[in-house]
Amino acid sequence: MDSRLYLITGTDFLKNRSLLDTVAAAIEGGADCVQLREKNASSRQLLQMAIDLRKLTAKYNVPLIVNDRVDIALAADADGVHLGQDDLPIDIARKMLGPNKIIGISTHNVEEAIEAERAGASYIGVGPFKPTSTKTDTQPVVGLAGIRQIRQAVSLPIVAIGGIQQPDVSDIIQSGANGVAVISAIMAADDVLAAASGIRAAVDRVRGGA
Ligand code: 3NM
């Protein structure tokens, strides 16, 4: 699961536009993976959003990942789940989802990254890259040095996350991350398509043609 621009939803940031239109514009701009993450939604609301996003992402052939909720991922036939360190363990999620689904996990240091690889994660999130107000209970900032250390410790795809804006992207990819995950840089942008294509182009400039 080698994503270059991994979009995470955040309906709190939407300004008078729909989630589906916003995600579609981000995909048009170059997002190649979408994660449904809505901490304040009920199970029923999450399920509906997952079903709607499944239809949209299928049209673009982009994977859909559900944050935390293996049940919602299964019910909506999403491509996988993204787990936090306090969510279900990877081996249990794997049993529930079967061999072909994507399982990502948030990691914050070398030890967690090595354990994720041992447990069979498909990719790891590494963060927070910078301070962010989007998530309140973050771990200490990892910065470029943290990304480099984790890159040396594991061969899993790395998606950097946390406070990332377009000017950060080049250094992040040069430090060994495969891609970047963003919420506010895209969800809160005035021009979603332009924001996404700017970030995606910055990844592609370091990694080479997509
Ligand atoms: N996880 P934004 S930081 C969801 O460090 C999330 O694991 C993080 O939002 C981690 O792009 C974060 O708006 C928030 O900063 C990312």
C-alpha cells in the first residue's frame, strides 16, 4: 500500500461543501488513498459515509480505509482499516478481515514501527511530523529525524502525518517517507483540487513520475 497522497477525512473542516465533492476534488488532484476518520460520528453515520465513499473511491479505483472500525470496514466493503496503538491488535484485525485487506497502524517511534512490521502491517503512519491542532492527543513530534530513523528500521511503506503542509513535503519524502497523509491541508483548503495537486506534485518531484 504505497500511497503518495493519503487523504484523511475531517468533516469539521468542510466549508459549505459536501464531503463527497471534497473527496472527489482531492482525488482529481492526486490523492491516491482515502481514509474515513470521523471521531464524532455515530456508527450509523459512519456506515453511511463509508458506503458513500466506497462508491466514490471505487469509481476512481482508489483504496478506501476506515479508521479504527473493522466492523464498518467490513460492512462497507472498504479496502482496509487504519488502527491506532490502542485499537484492536493487528493479528485480531487480520483474522477478522482476511488475508487481502490493507491494515495500517499509527506509529510514533522505532519500537512501534518494528512491532508493526513484525505483526504484519501493510503500512505505517509515522507522526506527528509537526504540531497539529487537528488531533489533540498526539505523541511528541517526530520531525525529519524521526522519519529517517524509522526508515532505517523497517521496510514497510511509511506515510508521514501531522501538521503537514505543501512546503514540508519535499524534505519528508527525501527523509524516506513514501507519502504524506493530510487532513486540514486539503479538507480546509479554499481550492481543494489545487491543494491536493500541489502536494501530490511535491511528492512526485522527489519520487519520480507516478
Ligand atoms: N494522526 P492534519 S496527527 C490523525 O501523529 C492524525 O498519528 C496523527 O491532521 C499522528 O493534517 C493526525 O490536519 C492529525 O495535521 C493530522
